[in-house]
Amino acid sequence: MSIFLFTDFGASDIYIGQLKAVLLQQAREVPVIDLLHEAPAFSVQASAHLLAALAPQIPPGSVTLAVVDPGVGGTRGAVALNADGRWFAGPDNGLLSVLAARARVCAYWRIIWRPEQLSESFHGRDLFAPITAAIARGEFPAGKAASTTRLGVEFGGTDLGEIIYVDHYGNAFTGLRAQGLPRDTHIVVGGKWLDHARVFSEVSTGDVFWYENSLGLVEIAGNACNAAEKLGLKLGQQVGIGA
Amino acid sequence: MSIFLFTDFGASDIYIGQLKAVLLQQAREVPVIDLLHEAPAFSVQASAHLLAALAPQIPPGSVTLAVVDPGVGGTRGAVALNADGRWFAGPDNGLLSVLAARARVCAYWRIIWRPEQLSESFHGRDLFAPITAAIARGEFPAGKAASTTRLGVEFGGTDLGEIIYVDHYGNAFTGLRAQGLPRDTHIVVGGKWLDHARVFSEVSTGDVFWYENSLGLVEIAGNACNAAEKLGLKLGQQVGIGA
Amino acid sequence: MSIFLFTDFGASDIYIGQLKAVLLQQAREVPVIDLLHEAPAFSVQASAHLLAALAPQIPPGSVTLAVVDPGVGGTRGAVALNADGRWFAGPDNGLLSVLAARARVCAYWRIIWRPEQLSESFHGRDLFAPITAAIARGEFPAGKAASTTRLGVEFGGTDLGEIIYVDHYGNAFTGLRAQGLPRDTHIVVGGKWLDHARVFSEVSTGDVFWYENSLGLVEIAGNACNAAEKLGLKLGQQVGIGA
């Protein structure tokens, strides 16, 4: 068993350490891996597509705490699910819905347990970390959740023609899966038509292109340059498939 | 036993890995958790208030290495203390003094041990990591420290009417504890009077308000916007309680 | 045994979690320490000098995965080496060559093993993590590599008169080792002649100086100010030794 974390809490910020303190106290022997803490903060749908693309990299049998939750403290529910052998726990706001829709087999639970002390703004620490620890200990659902047949918000499993993430090199991930896409396809963003390249070193320094990245997504990248700056790319910007 | 780290060494920088290499060699089986490495670098007092607010989230029985130390290499001493069952080690520059003043029971030791090789600028790695490891192994004070009755610098346990931290969402933590503060109180900063809200989703997108954050502090926050940018808030800026 | 990571993959980005997922699956019991994930991305030589300066901080008997690899997917080879009892694995592009040149004893292997699925752009996850795990398990070379007598790219072991890293305080590391350098030496950068100081608190607030940092390098630093901003220092900028 192992625990993975996927959040928008910030890798350098004050939140993840507190969350890990809870996991340490409630599932001490279980390794914890930071998958990403810079998920797009106010875009649950972009985060959902990014998490779905990452899911195959997560070992089966593990549990992932996933929180991108701008509506924390409001009326959205809390959910846990098992998709093709991988557990996930998080807000029922669509974040888990893309990977669920793409799974071959998926079982859902509505989390009904609430901690004695639940802050209004940090359910990652107070609610989802204890649930994640319970799953890691094999003590779930065990009265903490009720089986259900679907999620409260469902974005569906189809591709998203948007920029969903920009990495620290300035390469822009799209919500388009590259598999099956002919290599002479053009990717269209901000009025520009981009050619395919297999790998960075195939184009000249400073050139921008698209390629299938290591998560299987269409990525807009530059060789030794910042593609997002160069093309003025922004999170949420529309991306199309040209002829 | 577990080890927590609270520093201004930078979460992405070259320092924490070296410090963890020492902990690995001297306390291999003890889990290490990064609480924060972006503590306000040149403000020991703000850091002291932030650490005091975080302390209840740290499990009793653990040891926290705490270093915000602009005077490293100068004449300040080194100290370890046990506050309500939690160990802390760090520079004797006031950093540990707020949590100590708020503890019900606190015992102090002046660290007299020095390593064979002590760099002028990285006592976190050379001095405080070995002391932290010794505490984690249960081999402290054991000739490494002398009991004492007070700290060299004491900021006291009362609230600090300043911005002590700005998180990556742009929300600004104050050194004011929210408990007992009536919800119709106004928080005054930069000439603005801010209303209370229970939670982000209670106000309109782009609105700035104050609320009790998950550490129990008065926090100036915006719903889906960067409050610090919007109001031009800076670390150390004065914050008052209005009528 | 322990695993150290030195890369340019970004401490906050999406890459290290995936790499750690592989290490967890293939060397579960071995602790993993992040040494640095902000190595100079497009400067292999600067990264090589930084890694060589860090190497003595890494415990003997461990293995370090080191990847700064702008040519990934091209023709460069993959290499593992044991330098004075420390293992390293990474691209054969010079990154490991400075520490190798400075080692008393060094043995080299050309990695011939390739995974079933090798992405074009993320050999850190697909190639170097499995090799690192194999070394950690004591199952290397074992048919995965061929002994060799030298590296494909060798920068040599002499000092580099350049800025090789700027930390989050704005202090600039050079590739010059400070040992043996007289303390009345001036360091010359951008036309400025800088004096030596032993430690930050020895100079006035806002003053810039050079000192021997905790890695033994000549560092250009400021007391409670950002030296790199103040002097307009950039990665790769030339640094000289004055009279």
C-alpha cells in the first residue's frame, strides 16, 4: 500500500506538511508520494483531466488523496472511488470524474463520516487525510461511507481541447490524448498551426512544436525555450486539431 | 518519534536535501516531514508567530528543527526546548519564544555541543540536524546541552498585529488569533475595513474578507482572487482590529 | 543504502512524483532524498560543477540519480559510475564528469538495458529510475551495463569561473573552490571587485561580499539583501579572481 497526493495546496506552502502530519499519525508505515501540489487551482475540470492522464503512473493498490476544491466549506459532497484497482478520495466536484469515466471498472462511495473538528477551509487535512489513511489501513468503508452508483458532478471521459497545465520549462499540456493522432496533424492554438516533432532535439533551438508527452497527451513545447511565453499560452486557452 | 522541519531554506533550494542527508545518517528510521521551508526569511518575529500557530498541528512526542537565522555565524546561541511534550531545536534568536510563552509547561536547554566541522553559514545542517537526530534517538541532552530557565530573546506570547505570511493563493495570515473575536469585528489593513465571512464560497468571486483560518488565525482572503495583490499587502504590514 | 535525486525536473512540477512512483515499486524499502530539482536546466556544465560540489554531502554507499538532459531522445548514451564509493546514474552528457574527474577512484559502466516502454522525453522515469533502483537493490550491472574506461563527454575536474547557481536568497554560487584562496583575494564580476567576509553578519545590511559557502565554493552574497538582483548576476556569467 502507498499514498499519493494530488492537490493545488502548493508544493512550497504551509498545507502539505500539516496533511502529512495527519497521515503519519494515522497510517505511519505507509509511504507518501507527492504527485503534484500545483494542480490548476481554480479549474477543477483541467485538474480532472491532468489527474486522469497521471492515473496510469500510479501503482494499482494505492490510494490517492486528490483535492482541488474552490468550493470547500460549501455544499459539495465528499467521495471515494476505486477505479481499476486504484483508490481515490476527494471532493465530489468532478475532480475524480474523468478518470472514473475512463476506467474499465469503478466503484463509488459517498463519504458520510465527519471529523470532530472540521475546519471550514482545509478539508484536505481534516476530512480527506483521515479517509485516505483509513483506506490505506484497509478500514474503509467500515461505516464511513455509503455505496453509490455515480458522482455528483461528471465531466465525462472525452478529451478536453484546452491547455490544462504549464510546466516549469514553459511546456503546455493539453487535454487531448495523442494516441492515434496522425503525426502530420497540426495543433492549432492562438491562430498558430504547429507541426509535430518526435523529440526536442529534432527541432532547432527556439522552435515550438507539438509532440506526444510522457503522459500520452498532446503537449506544446519548445526546444531550449519557453513555449508558453513565446506563444502567450494561458491555462484554459482553447486548443484545436487542424487538418 | 518523528521529525518536522520549519525553515526559511527554500522548498526548492539546495539546502534541505543536505540537511536530510544528515538526518538519514544519524536517525535513519525516523520519518521526516517538511512543515514549511518558506518561513519569512528576514523576520524572526513573524516566523515565531507562524510556528506557534502551527505547533498544535505537530504530533506530541516529535521533534521540530526550526531555523530562521539571519544572524548565523554571529554570537546568538543555540537552544532546544520541550513545550507541552513537543521538542524543538533552533537558534536562540526568539524563533521558539512565542510557542514557548504559550505552552503550559516548557523546559529549556542551551546547546553547548559543537560539531567538528561547523560551516559559518549552514548551522541547520551542521549543528541543528545532529541535535535533532540526537533528540529523535533519545540521546539528549546527554552532555550536549545545559538546562536553563529562559531564552536569550523572548518576543512573548501575545498576538502580533501584522501580516506574518502570504500563501500561494495570495491569502495573508496575521499574527492575530481569531478565537473569541466577534464575527462582526472589522479587520483594518491599509486603511480598508474588512468584513468577516465564514468561508470563501460565502462571498462573491473577487471579494476580499477576513475569516478564521485552519490554524486559528485571522486571515485576509479573497474568493478565487489574490487578496494580497488586490490590497497590496506585504509581510510585516500592520493589521488592526476595528470596531 | 539510500537514493538521492539531482535533476532539473522542478521541485514543484509533475515529474518527480512519477519518478518516485517507479522507485517505490522497484526499491520500496530504500529512502529517497531530494537533493535538488532546480539544477540549471539548459547548462549541463554548470550542473556538473554544482553536483561535484554537493557530492561530499552525499553518504558513501548511496546511489544518486542525476538528470539534466536537454538532449533527451537524441543520441547521447546513458552511464552509471561509482566514484569513491558513491554510485551515480544519468545521461552521458558530461553531467557526471566533473565529480568523476575529482574522485580518487572511479569505475564506469555504459548502460545498455532499455525498458519495454521508453518515452522520448522522460528517461528519468523510464530508464534512470529503474537503473537506480537496480543499483539500490544490489542488482547492477547484472547484464544491464558494460564496463567502460571513460565518459562520452568530459568537462574535466578544474574550477569553472562562472556563476553556476543562484539560490532563493539571491546568493550566487560560482564554480570556483574557495579552499586555499587567500582571504584578501578580490572576486571580480561584472566589473565589480568584491571583498571577502567570513559571514553575513560581518558586513552591513545591504552589502555584497564573497565568502566560502557551506559547499566550499566561492559565493557572492549579500547581507539581508538579494546579491544577484543588486549586481544583475546571471547564470553562466563570468567570474574572475582579482589580485
